[in-house]
Amino acid sequence: MKKMTRKQKIRWSIIGGIIALVLVIGIIVFQQMKPSKTSENKFQTVTLKKTDPLTFNGIVQATHTQDYYLDQTLGKISTINVEDGQEVAEGTTLLSYTNTEYETQAEEQSSNLDKLNLAVTNAQEMLAIAQDKQAKVQQQLNTAINNYNNTNENTEEGAAKKEQYKQEKDQYETALDSAKDAVVQARQGLESANVELNSANQSVDTVRNKVSSVVTSTSKGIAYVDQKGKNDATVPVVKVVSNEVTVEATASEYDYPQVKQDASVTIKPVTTNQEIAGTITHVNQLPDQASQTTGNATTTAASSISNYSFSVKPTETLHYGYNVQVVLPLDEIRIPKKAIRTTGDTEYVFVYRKGKVHEATIKTENQGSYVILKEGLKEGDKIISNPDKTLHDGQELAVD
């Protein structure tokens, strides 16, 4: 074979380079012109799962606490009848009072009571005297009437006697009327004296009852005593704390709709790894107070967030005052609003399975800031989170 010259080698190298370049350009053009079954990688998916539980801050408190302060209207505390830490029942005497002011009044009224007793005795004696006098006059009148009726006036001596007896009868009748009046007056005097005496006795009893008085517990629990309260009306002398505890927690207005009575929760003390089951026993319908939050410097009005308290009953004993977290599981699946397409009243999403998307009709519940799935999908389904008008049922798709 004839050996190529240098000029020929250069010529064939140039020709080869041109052919290679043409092949590369052709491949690129072919690839661009080739129809693709997959769309551009511009869609993202989200896997449906149940919403993370809500967590609230709470504190352990006694179910019932009753404070007993110095009541100066009862006088001074003479005795604290319970010891610090003592367990008490409902009706247990906690405090004994002595009122020196009422004690003085009782002594003064007792002296007056002696006078009234004497007045009653005198009235009884006056009535007895009046009744005796009436009885004597009545007897004298009866004798005069008998003499008058039994005297024969046919003789001059008889007529004189009869006239005498008539005068005696009239005299005794007048005396009897006066004696009866005296008895009535004496009886009225006695009744009046008895009324005053009874009233005074009741008054003395009332005052004496106020001299010494006691305060009893209205509930059962543990009594905590503070001796300072005996002389300081701002400090409870005795505090009765129930043995049962409750967790008092607070939810903001955003989470409030999820907090339901009788819902099961988990209580987690912040200082331990302990987890205790609990049940929501009460949800306050009225907000506790509004906490204001301000925006940037250009904001002219402050917005407020309402907080609502609720109570949780734990299944195990917790110490008073412990700070805890109340975890409320949510049995719901939330869907991104942008993932939902609508046709009339029908809502649907694109479910992604094995490289294709499929339309799935759903029912939802709008909660304002989020949407809850009610029907049509289940936990673990994967949907397109950012569909657009180019997406259609059955389309093959590559997603991030």
C-alpha cells in the first residue's frame, strides 16, 4: 500500500473531525426532537400522615383548695384545732374563736336579766294578791246575796234587814268589779314581764353563742397551718387541699377547637421521662385573658390572642405544683390547600403511584388555616402538592 503523505493525513483528519461533529449535532437534535413520555421534573409530592399531636403547657394543682382566714367579726382565734399536714374530713373543726366584745355584752345583759326575773316574780305576787282579794269579795257577795234572798220583808224588822243586805250586796258587787279589774291588770303585768324576760333570754343566748364559735372544714383533704394567719387577715390560717389533683392547661384560640371534653391525652412531667394517661374533664368556654402581640413599627393596631383553660384528670398521682406537658393526639390528616383542585362542587387531588398520577375525588373540612381530609384518601397515600392545569389523569410523571 502506498504510504499517505502528510498533506493527505491532514486532509483526512479534518474530514473525520467534521463527520464527528455532524454526528454529535445530529444526536443532540434527535434527542430534542424525540417525544418524551415523562414531563419535566417540576412537580413535588407529599405523603399523607396523621397530624402531629398538640402539646400544651400545664401545672398540677389540687382539685379543690379552700383557704380559711382570720374573721375579725368572730373575735380572736383562741385555738387552731388541727395540726399542719393533718388529714381532715368534711365538718372537722379547724378554728375556735372567742369574742370579748360579745362576752362583755353577755355580762351586761345577764345583769338586766336578773332585774327582769325579779319583775316577773313581783308580777306573779301582785296577781296572786289580786286573785285572793277577788275571791274574798266574791265570798262576801255570796253571803250578802244569801242573806238578802232568805230575809222575810213582811215584818218591819225583816224589811229593815233586807234593805241592809241589799246595800251590802250592791257594795260587794261594786267591790268585785274592782277586784276583777285588778286581777286583769295584774295578769297583763305578768304577761308583759314574761315577754320582756323571754326576749332578754333570747338576746342573751344569741350573744353568748357569739362569744365562742368554731369554723369547720367544708371539704376533706390535707390541712396546712400558718400561725402567722392568727393575727394577719391576709394570710390563710388553715388551707385545706384535696388529695385529688388535676392538671390545669391552656390552649390558644388556634388550638382550642381541637380540645374536647372526655378526650384522652398523655401527661409528661418536664423533669422526668414519665408518661401518664389522662382525660380532659372540663374545657372553659370563655377565654382567660387576651395577650397582645404587636407587629413591626408600621403596625398601627395590636392584635390579641385569646387563651382558654382546660382541666385534665391524671390516672396516677402527681405532686402539687409540677410543670407538665399535655400531649393531645389528633386523629386527622391535613392536606395542603394548593394540592386540591375543584370542578364545580367536586374536590380532587392527584395521587402518585408507580410513576403515574391518578385523579382522586375527596371530601374535606375547611378549618381556616388548614384543610382536613374527611373521605377519599388514607394515611400513606402520596399526592402531588403543586398540580397545575397541564396535569391530567393517567399521566406518567417524574417527581422530586
